[in-house]
Amino acid sequence: DAGVTQSPTHLIKTRGQQVTLRCSPKSGHDTVSWYQQALGQGPQFIFQYYEEEERQRGNFPDRFSGHQFPNYSSELNVNALLLGDSALYLCASSTDRGRLRGNIQYFGAGTRLSVL
Amino acid sequence: QQPVQSPQAVILREGEDAVINCSSSKALYSVHWYRQKHGEAPVFLMILLKGGEQKGHEKISASFNEKKQQSSLYLTASQLSYSGTYFCGTESERGSTLGRLYFGRGTQLTVWP
């Protein structure tokens, strides 16, 4: 049973460019959440997708956008990259039916984004 | 709404015990514990729900004080494999934010032989 997979594992971009990160959830999961983890910090919630719609959003600018596909996979897009966007981007998947009984989220290994 | 973890770092010898604490200023629905090793995904350890239900790792125990909005993770007879950074993630009681986790800054645990 494949866990949460993310691609690419590493990415180097320059300021002003745009980037797309991809996530495939764990088999049987229908909800995808994205987190940003700066060096030495805990993950910070960006947004969550369910039924191809953004259900919740954290305190991130509109430069951060996402999408969920019918097969539950998801993309995170960041436009007009800033140096401060350099971080590990984590995807976590879960099931909506578990939401009211403790929503265990399973994380992928992340995409390390470096903005030069 | 970020929870506060303590201590920031712990150094142990194999076989020693450790306690990691997590405290929130908001009413909590659940507390989640993860361990992350360098360059790897955070690995789920334990979830504690309001009302007392727990799900998680057999060899790790934790507590959740609902009145104080505090949780503690107990690591007993530590092994080398326990080394890593431990994060608590909290889920607010507000229905609209269910499923959104707020993470602390982490506790770095190092176990020496």
C-alpha cells in the first residue's frame, strides 16, 4: 500500500518564477492538506482540499493556490516566488469520514524548494 | 493558535525516559503527535481526542488534560531509534477548522548509546 507521495523531491527556482508541486494521497484517502515547514520550525497549514474544492485556508497570500483532481491527487502552485518561500512543502492526506473522530493525517516526505 | 512545546531539546542515554509537553491557549478537540527525522516525512505516533479516546503506537503513551488544554508524550526506556524532532499538532474545537492542525516548534530528542 503506497503512502503519500510527493514530487519533485527538490526544486531550485529564482525569484519571480512560478512553481507547481504535486501530491498523491494514501490509498483510500480523499482529503489533502498542504503545509509549509521552514527550517527549524513546525509545519504551517496552507490549505486543505476535499471534493476538488478548497475547504480551509491558512494565513497565506493568494500567490499560493491549489487544485485537487477527481482521483484525489493535488497540486500546490506558488506564483511570483520570494526568497522567503524557501522551505519544505509537505502534503498530508486523510479521510473525510474520519474528520469527526480524530483526523489522522499521514505526511509525504515533502518537496524541498529553494528560491535564489 | 500555535501550541507551545517544552523542552526545546532533550539529550538522553539509551534506556532513559523523557516527557515532552504541549500547551495551547485555545480549546482543543484533539492533539496529534508526530516524530520527524532529518530529511524525512513526519511520522504519526498518537492522537488523543477530547473525551478520552486514543489511537496510536503501542510503545508510546500520552495524556491529554482537557481542562488545561495540555498534552504530554511519554517516552520510556528510550532507544536510539527514538531520536528525532517531536511535534505536537493541535486541532481546534471550532467546527469550521476541524482537520486543520496547528503545530508547535518541535522538541529535538537525541538518544546516545
